[in-house]
Amino acid sequence: MKKFNLFIVTFLIALIFSASITAVFATVAEGEKKDLTVNGTSYWNQSYIQLWGSKIVARSKVSLKSGSSLPVGYLGVLSRMYKDDGVLKTANAEWEYNSSPAFSYDVPTTYISDSGTYYSYGLTRIFNGSGYTQHTTNRSPSLKLD
């Protein structure tokens, strides 16, 4: 019985601890998914911004809606983070492409710790057979980093 009580107490402490970590580190603001069609195949893209403690990061993602995985280099992402006044704060230095077969591809910017209000607004590419079709994402809502 004592082992069972110890287990319950340990479990509850772990649950409370993990909930508090999630609250501190996992604030996310997602932009609306944008539906895309390339060569008759359906995709979507999306940008979102995340607070991780005292840092913030922007991410953009492109994904196949259904079907089998896509070949290497088929999906490209250029993530960008803007201050609320529209000034670009940080972005990937160059396009990044999936390096293994994938259904989707998600790329972060660098994490920053400068206080301010930020949003994510990225670009994605999908291989169309002879090159890439490029799309913007919808802008994410803004998040404030104190």
C-alpha cells in the first residue's frame, strides 16, 4: 500500500511539473492553414510562432494533404519572423528542403530573446516536375515576448 501511495504522489508531482513546463514553454500562435494545389495534388502550408521561456521562434510548414511520402527535395521552406511593425527580424539564410522522404516539412528560424511583439509569415515551395511553385503562408497571430 505504501508503494502504491508513493507511486500516486510521484505521478501527481510529475503531472503538475509537466503542466507547468508546458504553460511556461509552449505558447503557440498558429496562422490559418492555406490550401494549395500543384499539378492536381493537394497540399497546405502554415506559419506559426512559439514562445519558449525567454525566447521566441517562427516556424513555417508545408504538407501533403494525403498520399504517400514525397521524394527528397520536393518540399521547401523559408521561415521568417517579423516585428509587429512589419520589419523583418530574422529569417532563414536560404531555402531549406526536405532531406529525406516526407509528408510535410517544418523549418524554424533562429530563436531570439529580444523583447517585442512578433509574428511569422513564411514562404514554401513544392516541386512541380520542372521547378518549384512558390506560395506565401498566411500570417500568424502575434505573440509578445517580455
